[in-house]
Amino acid sequence: MFTVSDAVARIVAGIQPLSVERVALLEALGRVLATPVVSPLTLPAWDNSAMDGYALRASDVDGATAEKPVSLTVLETVAAGAFPSRVVEAGSCTRIMTGAPLPEGVDTVIRLEDTDGGIERVSIRSDRDAGRNVRHRGEDITTGTQVIDRGQPIGAAQIGVLASVGASSVDVYRQPRVAFFGSGDEIVDLDRFTEALDGKKIVTSNSYTLHSLIRLNGGIPVNLGVARDDPKDIRARIDRAAGCDLLITSAGISAGEFDYLRPVLAEAGVTLDVWKVRMRPGAPLGFGWLGKMPWIGLPGNPVSTMVTFELFVRPVLRRMLGHTRLFRRPLPVTLEEPVKIGAALTHFLRAIVSVKPDGTLSARLTGPQGSGILTSMSVANALLVIPQERPRIEAGEIVNAILLSDDAQLATHFSL
């Protein structure tokens, strides 16, 4: 059996980013940039005002107060989108709007609220903004600057920057097509839910969970359905994965009499790199290659499927998508209750992590930790990592937690 760390390392080692495709700018949201973007222009293109107010020389308003205002001649008003036509000299100013180009001769914009708002003459009542409220040409971007580098995940801020430099389309790494199927004669889809109501079958929750996890992590799900406990049916579904970037199977890799997956994989030409991991839940995990396509075999129990997806599949998808940061960083949390594990395996326990008043994190278990209790994953926002050498951990002790969502650090009330 492999340790979790060794299994992750072996699985990720052979994965590379996928090919590059060009997409429209808004379609790049959430993707990873594959080609650096260089700006063809300078931004701002000119010195401009950061405030509605009056553009002037700081020396003209030195010492101005509400009690002793300074009076200046207003030469013109310049709105955003217009350009000044007059040079500002001593004793004069230009009324200006936010974003409008500054006239020649000024070094300051006095905000409107520190004036009487005059149109032809204005009284300046403060010099607190002397030398301020000026956005200088090129302070954000200069021509030839690389604004976004290869490997940068594209979020809302990056979309804004790319739009500002005219990048209507960009190169990104292709999204992986992820084929998956479950197996087992006892498993049915939702169209046969009445059989589950009768207690004869089990709905394939894993298919819906995997579809969702693949989409949430940037992949394109290709659902191959549920294979019967029949080698020919299993092989047919493996063959249908041709052309995909990753194959995931759920169940069928334990030591049961009717677990046919491993021999069928061997017949199909899969070379195994990982088989079984020292962890709970999720020990019956497999990884290998079907030609150039990686295969990951997940356990059939619903919780085991989700935990192993987080640890082993998510990093693979992120690498394929071009990410360089593949893993969630474990964070220290304080246990609110004692934890005891049995077998000498690394345990991943479903937990609810919350922020304490002092800003540190605490954790409590969701309840029973059976690998078939899918509802525990629906309320958990973290996995507690319990190493095999710590079979009992008391309340108040520190363990590492893998946060599964931002929810663990969210609050119900705003505070700063």
C-alpha cells in the first residue's frame, strides 16, 4: 500500500497541462492564461484627475483655510471625455471632473467639497490636497509591459486588465474532458428511482457527485453511465472514453468476487502505477495509464469517492488546466472534542471548521464517520487530517484541516 503523499506524488508526476486554445475574453474567466499578454498602450494615457474639483498650482493655495480662502479665476470646465484647451497659470484654475485630462501647468486637484463650487471664480478653503489627486500618465501600465503572465489564473480583476489593453481574446489551457462511470448491478439512475423506493436498488449518487465535482474543478464531464457487473459491459465503457483526457471509475476495485474492473483494465492495456493507499476512507484507490490517458479508480462508497477526488483527482485537473498551485494548504485547527481512530491509517474526518473570536480556527466532527454517510459531506466544510501515529487526540489539541470551501472562514455579520 502507498502512503497518501507517495500516491499523490506518483499520480501528479506524469500529468502535464493540456493543449492551448484561444477563447473570447469573457470565456476565459476561471481559466489559466497560456500565453503572456503585453500591453500595446500606456495607461493612463494622460495625467488625469482623481477627483471632481479644481486643477491648479499648489503654490497658489498654500495656507488656504475656511477662514482665509484663496480666490482663483476659473478658466474652463473639463468633463470626463473632453480635453482642456487652456494652460493654467498663476492665479487661475480649471474646473475638472474625475478622469478628465489635466491641463498644462497644474500639479494639484482640490476636491469640490473644499471649495464654494464657483463657475467663473472659486474660493479654495483648504490646502490639504496640495500635490494630490493627480493620476499620472503610465502609473498603471506602460507600452510593452507584460500585464498578465502565463500560468496566471484569470479572475475578475484579470479580465478587467485584459480588456483595458484590448485583449478581446486570449490563449488558455484547454479544459479536460473527463469520462467517468460507476459499476454494480445494484446501482440505477434516477429514472429507476421507484426500485430504490422498493429497497431493491441504490441510486447512483456518485455519478451526480462526480459530474458536479468535475465541473466545479474546471473539467468537462462525460458521463458513461453505470456498468453492470459484466466484464464486457465494463470494457465497452472504457473503450467509449477514447478521446477524453482522463478516465475515472467509481467502485469495482475492491477484492470482491464480482469486482471485475482490475482484470478488465489490464485487458484494455492499463498499466498500474498506484494500487491501494494507506488511508481511510478511500483505501481501495487505483491509478494508471491507458495509453496517454490517465485512469483513476475511486472507491464506491460515496464519502470515499468525494475524499479521494479531493486528494487525488482535483490536483490532476488543476495541473491539466495549467495551474501551478495544485493543492489546498492545510491549516491548523483546534479540536473541540477528542478524536480516536482505529486502524493504523491516515484518517480524513469530516468536520465543521469555524472561526473563533480570536481569529483562530476550531473544528468539530460532523457526527458518525462511516464511508457511506454522504450527508456528512453535505454539512462538512473541511477534512481533518489525523495521522496514523496519533490514534487519539484530545480536545484542545491542534490538527491540520483541509478546507473544502470558503464557508469555513465566512461570517454571518460584517466586521473589520
